[in-house]
Amino acid sequence: MAEFIIEKRVVISPDPAALAESVAARFVHRLAKRSSNGHLVHVSLTGGTMGSAVLAAASRHPRRGGVDWSRVHFWWGDERFVPRGDGDRNEKQAREALLDALELPPENIHAVAASEEGVDLDAAADRYAAELARFAQEDATPWPAFDICFLGVGPDGHIASLFPDRPEILITDRATVSVRDSPKPPPERVSLTRPVINGSKRVWLVLAGADKASALGLALAGASYASVPAAGAKGRKRTVFFIDDAAASQVPPELIDQEY
């Protein structure tokens, strides 16, 4: 019998729309609480349909005005190495869904270099690592501790641009990695590494659809993170899978936590 990882919890919403609203409400509440106490808040965003839906719901949330956005810094767990205006770019999706609607200092948006900006893929990854290091922690860890790290999960179990059975998921000696020949287009990407993700205070994985059920079940059952990267995502304080009913078919009842 599988040994389930108890510190990973699951919150279920009935459908993708309700899922986005539920996560957005928690997100805005957390940002309002932290920023009002005078803290800098670092958030790592994800792309994809659900990532954008959560940000759009946050943009509509009535408590959005209670956040001191000048104290919130936005990053990305991964980025597609394409031109800045390309629709595949996670930054563009996030700006359209939320960021462009905020009174947010431009320097609070920490985007990966785009493909037309005179750097190659490796240099873009290095530049992003250097930017992360500007917000090194007190113990000299060369990246910020994200208050929230959002992750999507692919049907294959990938997170950020860390794909199953590839070398990038095993890298632990640097903050970022360049990804070539990605199994999912576009082929060139920059990704945070697993130590940065797992240095986050809270990892929130947001996924919807029956095609995610198998990957979710494996992640909760403690599969090898080398083969199921989502299984290796773990926040220092909380690790929560926010899912819809369609993705929930393989979730053990003891892991469901509707109170979070």
C-alpha cells in the first residue's frame, strides 16, 4: 500500500471557475495580511490556463485594494524563451490578467530576459539567477524565500519547466536552469530549480481536469520526483494542491483539507 505524504494537503473546488476564485481569495488575503504588516512579499507565478485564471480572479477580488502592492515582488517559476510580446510568454499572460491593472512599481516585476534582447538562453538563465541573488536571504541563500510559489502540474507530472526523467529536475547547485528541446513547446525555456521552489514558504499547486488525476495521485503517493516532478514540490510551511472535482478521482480522503 502506498505511503502518503501527510504534510501535503488537498483542497477541492467543484469546477475550474470556482477553483480560480477560491485560490484567488486566499492569495489576496495572504498578500493583504503580509503587506499591511510592512513585510516585503515575494511571489512566484506560473503560466497556463489555471495560472492566468487565478490572477484574473484576483484582479476582480473586492479586497484587491487592501494589498500594499508596492511591497509585492513578482517572479516566475519558469519562462518560455520567446519574444516579449509572444502569447506563449508567461509574463505577458500575467500582465494581461493582473499585473498591468495594479499600481505596481516596475522594479517589482522580475521577468526573465526575452529572446530578442541580445542574450542567448544560457545568459538569460544566468541573468535571472543574478536577479534572484539581489534578494538573497539572511543566511546568504542566493534567492528570496517566496511567500507563495504557484505551480501548475502537467498530465506528465511536470512543474515549472522541470520535466520527468530529464536532468533539469536533478540540478541542485544553482538557482536557474536553461531548458532545451522541451517535451512541451516552445522548446527553449528558463526554469527555477527544485531547491528554489522548495525554499518557498508555501507551495500552491493549482490543477484542473481529469487528465491531471493520474499525475496528482502519483505526487500524493510519494512517487520519485525524478519521474514525477510534482512529487518533489514541497513548501517549508505548507504544500497545498488546489484542484477541481475532475482531478480528484485518485485523492485519498484523509488528505482532503477543506478548512485551509
